[in-house]
Amino acid sequence: MVLGGGAAGLYCGARLAEHGLSVLVLDHARRPAEKVRISGGGRCNFTNIHTSAANFVSQNPHFAKSALARYSPWDFCDRVAKRGLTWHEKTLGQLFCDQKSGAIIDMLVEDFTKPGGELRLETSIGEIDHRDGRFHVGTSNGPVTADRLVVATGGLSIPKMGASGLAYDIARKFGHDIEPTRPALVPFMFSGDLKDAFSDLSGVSCMVDAKAGTGPDFHEAMLFTHRGLSGPAMLQASTYWRESQPVEIDLAPGAPLLDNLNEARKAKPRMTLTSWLGTRFPARLAQFVASWPGLPGDKQIGQLSNAEMDALTTALKNWKVTPVGTEGWRTAEVTAGGIDTGGLSSQTMESKHLPGLYFIGECVDVTGWLGGYNFQWAWASAVACAAAITNR
Ligand code: FDA
């Protein structure tokens, strides 16, 4: 029995059914894999060709290695290609479906149901027990039993879409620890003057290097919004961010700023600093930066002192802003934290506390970066689990 008919649950169910096992997938939603439908702006960014364990956040950074090594992005591409679907690389190794995301869902559902898998939707899950060597699950459509139970009910992000903490409740019940959960791949919110300023800049975007907490620098686009900061760079940083920490932003990544400014000073000494900033940034952002305390926005660049030029480069390369929070579960693409990997086998996803119980996909404390990594984890953990069950 598989709880959760999302990406991981259906993919695991299909592999089990294909091996002739009798498999039931239960889901409380009206339609399966709704997150696949809305993913990648409707084109499902289904994997990333650069996937390695380094693209995931977990208390145990080694945990994902085994499953990821045994099921690569190209393995999933093979499956997609056999289905007659095509894809393109958008940026940074991100593979998007040329067809709509629904085509991936149809593939997942048919792969599961054709070999005899049964998908029961709109089914609420109640009490779960393990006795006499079997799992007993109370559901809104009556009790069900199975000798193996795969939990694939995902994380807490987007409750409106049916996200629930069921996986964590089941894990706790059978003795597992939960790594504290938090919304990840989520926009930042600000208050006061910064919120007002960002709201004025809403819609403006620029390339930055952004970093939070112990995370790496992400060289991606940042977007100003009515509430704060978003765009891929901010979503990536959010996964590493903790409350009251600043986000560190380099607004001029890779640019030899002082050299550029000195060249401009020679060529156009009477140009104002605001105008010079306007050669690098959208006009509204240039005006905002020029208004920062300590920067002489209306001064001619030919008259800038060394100290003023230093202040400018430091301000642009080391801009630190402290969000008041994130947009939370309402818009977070994933859940960071989750079922502690210490209680699971990295080879099989099986519980170390109760043989026959498995956890796969987003509910596990393995959180991918933005860009197809989370689906790759869903496929790879599903395959590891199914392989273990079918080889028994
Ligand atoms: P998933 O959430 O897919 O499935 C869980 C299933 O369990 C759901 O069908 C749900 O209805 C069911 N369920 C939950 N609680 C239940 C309960 N109590 N009883 C019964 N059923 C229950 N990733 C990526 O790699 N590329 C991308 O392009 C995107 N884009 C994206 C956009 C948006 C807006 C979001 C919210 C997320 C993404 N993601 C993504 C992340 C990706 O969608 C996510 O990591 C995977 O769907 C996780 O797969 P799972 O199968 O683990 O959970």
C-alpha cells in the first residue's frame, strides 16, 4: 500500500505493479499528482542534469547519495522519451517538458494502472496500526491492510493543495525523529522602509549572487515584489535562511566595479552617479541604490573621492537585508526538514524501526535546490524503495 499519489508515490507504485505486486495507492485529493501539474509554470521541470547530493539540504548530506547514484536524471529522461515526450534545457541543467505537465501525470498514472495498480482518490486516511505482521489503515472507504506500507504524502507546502503532516505523524508513531520543518524555496517578506522601497520596485529584476546562512552563493535572478524579494536567487537562499539572519546580496556579481567606474570617470566625468548606476541597472533600481545613505547619488562621478568609490563598491557587492520572514507554507515550493534520515536506510528508504515501512519523496529530510532536483529525489527515492521491495 502506498499513501500519497504524488510524484514519488505513483512512481514507486508503478515499479511495484510492473513486478506483478498487488498495489493500492491512496490519496485524499480529487486528482493525482497536483504538484506535478503546477510545477515549472505548467511545463514540469522534471529533473536537473547536474543532480548530485551537493544540490540537496539534509542533516545528513550523504543520505541521498545512494538513491541518486542508482537512478540518474538520464534514467528518467529515458522513461519520458519512451513515452514520446520531449524536453528542453531551460537554464542551469533544468529540463522542462515541451508538452504540458499533464502529459507527465498521464504517464505516471498509466505506468501504475496499466500493470494492475489501483488508485483510490478522495480517500481520507485515519488510524494506522501494525499488528500480526501487517499494516492496518483505516480510510474513509473502509479498512485496508497490506504487508508493506510506503508513505509518500509529501510535506507541508501549499496546504490549499492538500498538503498535510500525515507522513510526520506516521513516522512519529513508529518511533522516528522529525527534523524541524520550515518552508523553503519561498519568497522573503520585509517590513517598514524596505517593504515600501521594494514595493515601489515591484516587477524589477536583476542578476545577483545571493547567499543566506551556511548556503552557497546562488548566481541567479532576483525579483522585487510588493511584499519583498523573490526570484530564483531568493528562493534558493530561503532554503538556508533562518529567522533574523540577513540575506547577503552582491548586486554586481562578477563585475570589476572599480575599473568600470574609473573608465566611466575618464570618459564622462560629468555623469552623475545615479546616471552611471542607470547604465548597470533598470532605472528604478538605479535611483533606489543612489538614494542609499552614504552614497552621493547626484554627485558627478569625476568628483567622487576614493572613500566614496569604496563606499559604493562595498554597498553594491555586500548588500545585506534582513527579512521579517518568508511567505510561509502558502507559497513555499517545498518543505525543508522532515523525517530524520538517521531512522531510514539510505539504500532502501525502509524504516530502521519497523521493517516493511518506507518513506519516500519530500517527507524525508532531503530538500533539493530549485531547478528539478526535488522531482529527481522523488523519482530516485521511489525507485530505491521499489527495488528493495521487489528484490525481497
Ligand atoms: P507530493 O506533494 O507530490 O505528493 C503527495 C501526495 O500525497 C499528494 O497527492 C497529496 O494529495 C497526498 N496527501 C497528502 N496528505 C495526505 C493525507 N493526509 N491523506 C491522503 N493523501 C495525502 N520540483 C521540481 O523538481 N521541479 C519543479 O518544477 C517544481 N515546481 C514546483 C512548483 C510548485 C508551485 C510547488 C508547490 C512545488 C514544485 N516542486 C518542483 C516541488 C515538487 O512538486 C515536490 O518536491 C514533489 O511533488 C514531491 O513529491 P512527493 O510525491 O513527495 O509529494
